Amino acid sequence: MRIIIDAMGGDNAPGEIVKGALRAKKELGVELTLVGREEDIRACLGGENGVEIVDAREVVTMEDDPSTATRRKKDSSMTVALNLLRDGKGDAVVSAGSTGALLTGATLIVKRIKGIRRAAMAPVLPAGEHGIMLIDCGANVDCTPEYLLQFAYMGSFYAKKMMGCESPRVGLLNVGTEDTKGGELQHQAFALLKQAGDEGRINFVGNVEGTGVFAGAADVVVTDGFTGNVLLKGTEGAISFMMNALKGVFYKSTVNKLAAAVLKNDLKAMKKSMDVNEVGGTAFVGISKPVIKAHGSSKEAAFFAAIRQAVAFVNAGVVADIENNIEYMKLKAES
């Protein structure tokens, strides 16, 4: 398997990106194509052989307009990497670069799966036995009921193959659990998801409130990108606040410090479960070939985890599952 790496994307490129890639080569046995300024990449390789380098002189930055970056910067590491994937020169792309530019580039260059209206960003949140997928978390601010139906199917396939859920429970994020809650989008989406559930195509469990997300009410939480992004960023902020507050409590007195020493291993395990370095990245579900967005601040461990996720995505066959079920994921014209 060959993984194509945008070696110039992210806050710590190319050094930490190359380190993570080389670790993946060693531990996962993958072949690598590193895309970016050749001299910068070689300076980070430390004499390592057996790595393909594709020279690309430009870099997509956070200041670039995401909607036009890959079209304007055709010789950027991100654009060249996506072109290589489209042309069959690798099995997946991993990048820590601009999220918006990567999503736009993946959509325009690699293309969506035929019949999929919009690709979705689908992070797996650290909760429950298998984790909880949130789909969408920002790619599609304005959604139609059909988009949410497709998100539900795609999230269900991903959760089954990638998260180990035998029959993933799909919930619709809403302001209440009652069937009548929400606005027009939620009402129409609920009807579509319920129909798919009644037909046995997904395991739809109804509406899920924000409080129910981390209580394990569903394995896949379906929502529009605006609401999903608010939930995601709010969660990240809350976790950061609670970890800092907990640290303050344990350092408050000698007795508390002794308690912290006793709980040291458990606290480390809890922190690890919420660590971006362990999660890896976010899959762009609905693109015709695997594209993984690593965290922009990724260092070696985080980027390695993102590559590991890409390898699992390729092996899982999620794209094929989506392609084989497109007929159930589209509304008829008369609807």
C-alpha cells in the first residue's frame, strides 16, 4: 500500500510530518510518496532510502482562500498530492494542511463518489466503547434532508468497518428526543432516517440531544456542519477547561498531590483517550478515494496516527460500501 503525504502542510511541516511518515513506513510497512520541496524533505530524511519524493514548489497556507487555493496553486504540495491520488499513484492522501482547501481540492480533483451530494467531515469523538462519529462537523454549513440521509448511511458504513460497531446506532442531533422536535430540516430528515431504519438499512434510534451524545445514545450522530462544528469546538473547549481545572485541584494542597500520585496512571489513561495524537485525523467521507485530514498542529505521533487511520480506511472498503448502496441514499425526483 502506498500513502501519499502532503509533506508541507501543517504547523510542524516538514520535519514532524516526515518523522511520522518514516515511523509509519517502519511500523506499518507502507510505501511512501512525500510531496513538497525536495531539498526540504531530503534534509529531514536523514539518509533514509526507499522513499519516493515528488517535488512541488508551492505551499497552501492558512491565509489562502480555501475555495480557490488548490486551483491557484497548482504546484502546491497539497494539489500535487491530490492529483497523484486521482491518477492512481497511491491509495490515500494524508495532509495536515488547511482543512477547507483540502476538502475543496479533494472534491474538485479526486471527486465525490458518484451520487453523493456532499462529502462530509467525520471525526470520531473519544467516548463510549468504540468512540462516537460526528457527521458532519463543518464541511456543509447549509444542508438538505437528503444530505443528512447520506451522512447517516456513510457514517453507518464507516462505524461498522472502522470503529467495530456491528450494528451502528444512528441518531439525529436535535434539541430534544421527541419525534416532533427541531425545525423543518430536522423534521424532514427524521422522516427519511426513520424510513431507512424501518427498511432495515440503518439502525436509526431517533433524535439525540447534546447531553446524550457523550452518554452513548448513538454511535453515529448526524447533523448539519454548522451545528456539528459548534458541538465539536464546544466539546474541545470543555475538555480543555476540565483538564486544567482538575490539574488545579490536584496541585491545591499536599493531600491533593498525594491523591494525584495514587491516581497518576488512571489520569494518564484518561488524558491519552482525549489526546489528538492518539485520534489521528478526520476522514473526508464521500470522496471517491481515502483522504485524511490530520490535525494542523500534528507532530510525529499525531501524524503517524493519521497515516494508520488512512491504512485502515483503505483496507476497510468503506468507499465500496457507499458505492454499492447509492440507490438507497438518493431521493427520487418526485420527492
